[in-house]
Amino acid sequence: MIAAAQALVSRIGPDVPEIAIVLGSGLGALADALESPVTVPYGEVPGFPDPGVAGHQGVFVFGRLGGVPVMLQSGRFHLYEGHDPATVILPVRTFAALGAKTVIVTNAAGGIRRTFTPPVLMLIADHINLMWRSPLQGAIVGVEERFPDMSEPYDGELRSLARQTALAAGITIHEGVYAGVLGPAYETVAEIRMLERMGADAVGMSTVPEVIAARANGMRVLGISTVSNVVAGMGPGPLSHDDVLAASREVRGDLEALVRGVIQQL
């Protein structure tokens, strides 16, 4: 992480933003909204592989969003690609090494809650880790806590700020529990019934490892899911990653407005 952080500082200078944003599937267009952007491909950052999933570009972008300095991660790594957990959280650990204080994590997810009519936005109030592993396993890295408290992984004040921002902007937003599963196969109908009974409102294949790492590094987290489709057994047909990307594009304007409004008040 130190080498990665040093490589990024050499490109952007010492004034590193304190707000980091992780962009999920199909949400990379938010990077286009940055003013005076500086783009650094992962290939130029020590230790970073290229992402291998459609909708994930593989760059860091530094700039201003609505006048506020931010750094974006466009393209994440997933456990289902065969990466080890340390690689999945490498960008978040790099943000921590750069001095980030707040991380906004976005993703595309399937909607389990029966009142959802995708595509919609959902603030993540809590999560269920069904990936069956922790990204913190092994030796302690840097100043990370060995046993981080996860009673409130998604900052309550940031969620309140997001709700107020959405209300003022006329953006419809829900709030719920995100279930993180390993993937890459979509869930079976029986698995969806299980997740619903567990209390999950949406399900996806990312985010949970990064949030655990962010909390271990003392960063505040705001999580936003683009609920892009209904899950197996609740929709008219089979699920498709192309459909997920298309649905994400439908609400990216609302997502950009929400993120812009939140960071301007931090």
C-alpha cells in the first residue's frame, strides 16, 4: 500500500483528497463529472492487477466534484475473480495510506425486498457477510485494528445526510440491508428465500470486504446500492449482467446528484 500511495502522490502531488469514492458495476460515468481530472491506470500503480469484469474500468481518478476534492476508484476487484482478500481491499488500504477519512462505496445489487421496483437507489444500513471469509485474516497491516467494531459499519450521520440530500433533490431513495455473497453465479430461488428470511433487502458480490477494511482503518463509510434488477424467482425471466449495466445507467444521474450533494456538506 505504501508503494501504491507513493506512486499516486507522485502523479497528483501532496494535497490528497480526504473523500474517496468506490464505483460499482456500470457506475464509472461518475468519473466523467470530475473537474480537472487526473487519471492513473491501475497498471501504473505497484501491486495492482487489472479488473476483469465488464463495467469496471481500472483507473484512479483525482479531481473535484462540485468543487470538492475527491478520489475515485473506477473498477474494483472481486473474490469470484480468484483474487485473494488482500487484493480485493488493496484500493481501500491505499486510500487509508493516502489519508482518506471518508469512503463512499457504491455497487449494483439485486433487489430482494418485494416493494422494490428497479432500478432504485438504496442506502446500505447494514450488511450480512456470506462470502465466508474476512479480508483482515493474517498479519495486521499498518495501523488496522485487529478486531474492528462492526455494530455500525455504515455511518449513521452520513446516512442521515444522504436522506436529507435526497429529499431536497427530489430523489427517491430506500434504506436496507445488503447481503454480500461470493458469486459469480446469480442466486437460486431457494437461496433468495433464505436471504429474505435472514433480513436481506438486496444482494451483491462486492462491497463487504472493502467496508470491513475501511472500518479497520478508522474511515467513515457511506454505502449506496443501485438495485438494478429483481432477483431470481421474482422477475419475468433470467438474469443478465448486461441488464444490470443498463439499469445502472438509468439511475446514474440520481446517484451522481446524491453523491455530489453529500460531499458538498461534509
